[in-house]
Amino acid sequence: MSAHPPPPGSGPGGAAWADRFVGESEEMAAARERAVRLPGPPPVEPSVGATLAVLASSVGARAVVSIGSGGGLSGLWLLRGMRADGVLTALDGDPEQLRAARAAFSGAGVPPGRTRLIFGTPAEVLPRLSSGAYDMVVCAGPPREYAAQLDGVLDLVRVGGTVALHGLLAGGRIADRTVRDPQTVAWREIARAIREDEGLVSAVLPIGDGLLVATRSG
């Protein structure tokens, strides 16, 4: 793997060092260049991507769902941590994001059988996926797109599997109780529901824009 420096704007100090520590392959750097030109949330930072890879590896992930394709960058990290025979299912309601994801996987030489790209919203697609059949679910899109389907998101994960949701600490808005925009309110509702779910063990990792992770314990 040939490493590249972290993307501009990573910030000084520990966060920038964490991004430099893992770096990105040439294929990941190309995927990032495509993804930053698209509307929607910015692509994941290298430190977040590497954490997703570690989480996928820790559960021996063979079946993973990504809600929001992130231009394929987060998918490349997930595939790095998944088993060699694992399949990544990525869904997105933005056809440009899906095209970018397809280009990212093709550019990295990912075999076609290892990815499944589905066009549609969480409300449209999640009911078609099998309950308890996935080792990991990653939510990388705007929280309002899946907040109403959170029960369905959590229902996809097997016991011992992990859910990872990126973006809740963006801009520090979630901690400011005077901020009531729809996205921040959605994050608060999601975080509260996961924290209060007795079947989940959860934590917030202050990397990138914040990674809320939870493992299904029963």
C-alpha cells in the first residue's frame, strides 16, 4: 500500500497525526477526490476508515451493510477489514454517490461478487434485507435519512455484531442544547435510543466527525 498524506482540513494535533498514521492507498485517495466533489456528507477521514476496518475485522465480518455509500471510500476500508469471502451491501438514494462507489471498487480491483450496490432510501431498502443476517451495519449518510428506520437498522445486526454511525459530533452541535436544526435533533434521538437500548453496549469515539458504535449483546 502506498500511503498518502491526510486530506486538507484534517486539523492540527492528534487528529491529523491519527490520519497520517494510517494513510490511504492510491485507490482510496482517488475515491476521496471523487467523493469530495459530490453533494452530501464529506467522505470519512483515514482514521475513521481505519477504525471501521478494525471493527469489521474484530467481528470477522462476512456480511456488512453500508447505509450511504460515501462515494465508496468507507466501503474500501470496510472491505479491507472484512473476510476475503465477505460481501458489502451499500445502499444510497443518490445515483451519483453509487456511481462514485462503483468506480472506487472497480479502480481498486474489488471482485464484482464482493459488493452489492442498491439504489434506494433506507425506508425502501431495509425491509428487503434479512433480520439478524449481518455482522456489521455502517451508517454514513445524513441521520434524517435513517432515524425513523433505526429499529430496522439495529434489527439487521446479529448478536455480537456491531453498528457504527458516523457524524454525530460534526461542528459540536449535538452538545449545544440551543441548537435545534433537524439533523442535530435526529442525532440526539438516535444517540438516546442507542444509549438506552439494554441489548446494546455502546460508546462514542471522538475521531473524525464522531463515531457512535454499539455491539449487540443479546
